Amino acid sequence: MSALVRPTHGRMIGGVCAALARRFGTSATTMRVIFLVSCLLPGPQFLLYIALWILFPAEAKAGRSAADKTRTAW
């Protein structure tokens, strides 16, 4: 399992489904279909998507912050 970061490549809107697919080892298309089917059920799916979009860091930002931590460790 990899970290939950929104990839810069292979995403359609915000990269949330692609990040979840990468995390759970499935294809992004499968995760998108699961999300679309879940939208047929009552619930706050769109609000959850937006919240995850805000909470998951972008892949480039996550890599930079890890590099900054190793530089400041000295």
C-alpha cells in the first residue's frame, strides 16, 4: 500500500479516485465506477469527494515536504 496522495498523472478531476485506487491496488477505472455507482445511493458522496480532494496532498507537494524534512534534520 502506498501513501494517500493525489497523483499528478492519470487523474480526471481531482485525483481522489486515482489516489484511492493506487492505495488499495486496483485500477483507477474500477474506483471511478465504484464511486459512480455509489452516487445512486443516498448519502453525501459528493461532499466526501470534495473533502478528500482538500485533505489529500498533491503528489508533488508530498514529495517536497518529505525532502524539506530531511534537509532540516541536520
